[in-house]
Amino acid sequence: MDGKLFARIGAIVFVAVAITATAIEMTRKEEEPAAAVSARVQETATDPLRAAQRRCQLLGETAARDTECLRVWAATRDRFLGVAPAPRQPAEGL
């Protein structure tokens, strides 16, 4: 009978520790470094490509036919892939 008693006490202690650890983890707040947050906010505030992306997003399906949105998406793709944009050719006859 003493073996069953120790097993029950062990199980109760295990459950209590598990509940305590869960409660602590749920109440803990994860904090980002202040430098990372300010850099991200500053980047989005001054990035004209990001503003153009938002504009195209708001256009919805119409953006697929908008030449400016097509240009913005090409620039976004180039930035993501790390490709330098091709230099623009001057229009002939100007």
C-alpha cells in the first residue's frame, strides 16, 4: 500500500508543477529589443515602395491592370530576389 501512496503523491506533485509552469508561461510577456522595433517602424515610414504596395493592395483586382502596380510588383520582386533593377532605356523619338 505504501507504493500506491507514493505513486499518488508523485502524480499530484507532477500535475502541480505542470500547472504552475503553464501558468507562468501564459502570463510571461515576450519583449522585443527596442532597436528592432524602432528600425522596423522607421523603415516602413520612409519606404516609398511600401506605400505604393499599400496603394496597389487597396485597388484590389484593378491593380492587375494598373501599369504603376505592375512596376511596383516588379520592383518588389527584384528587391526580394536581390536583383539590381535594369536601367531604363530612353524612349526613342524624344
